[in-house]
Amino acid sequence: MTALTVTPDRTKFLRLTLAADAVVTGGNGLVYLAFAGPVGTLLGPDTGLLRGIGAFLLAYGVAVAVLAARRDISPAGTRVVIAMNIVWTLGSIAAVVTGAAGLTTVGAIWAIAQALVVAVFAELQITGLRRTRRTG
């Protein structure tokens, strides 16, 4: 009889958090692109700004999905995603505080909610990256 050795995939949690981030980000980008007019009316920013944000989010979501799908997830790439998520979180808060994006009340609530979700993704990705380094 041959013994079966089970080695846990230390990247599973990180891969899952990156994939979830990619889906949420890309989906958000698609909504901003496809429905910039109604979303702009609800949230406040003009359609040009929303389309620009949507295009960025869609491209970024695809890049994060590619990172998540790689056989070997790049620690450096993961750190870039974490950094970008932190920048997005801070930028969203700044947009609300300064009023620079012309957000409605609903838009301000949405921006803070997004900031919280993105901050959670960053924290989960930090945890996932740490798990990939564990030995034993």
C-alpha cells in the first residue's frame, strides 16, 4: 500500500481573496461603464468621471483575476494589489471628506461602504500572503 501525502495549498486563501476582489472590482467597473448616466444621477459624479473610473476598475479587475489564476501567485504582485486597495480606500474617504467628486448623500454612503469593502480585501490579502510564507 502506498501512503498518500496531503500537502495543503498555502495559496488557496490568497487566491480566493484575490479572485473575489477581481469579481467585485470588475463588476463594479462594468456597472459604471454600462450605466454611467443613472449611476451618476444616484451617486453624484458626472458620466465622464464614472466611465473613467469604470474603465480603470474593469482593467484592474482583469489584472487581479490574472494574478489570482496564475499557478504561482506573485508576492510582489499581491503587494501591489494590497497597496492599490489601501490607496483606493484612502481616496474614497478623501472624496467624501473634501467633496471633490460631487457626491450625493447616497454617493457618500456608497463611497464609504466601498472603502470598507476594499479595506477588508486588503486585510484578507495581507493575511493570505502571510499564510503562503508559513512553514511546517
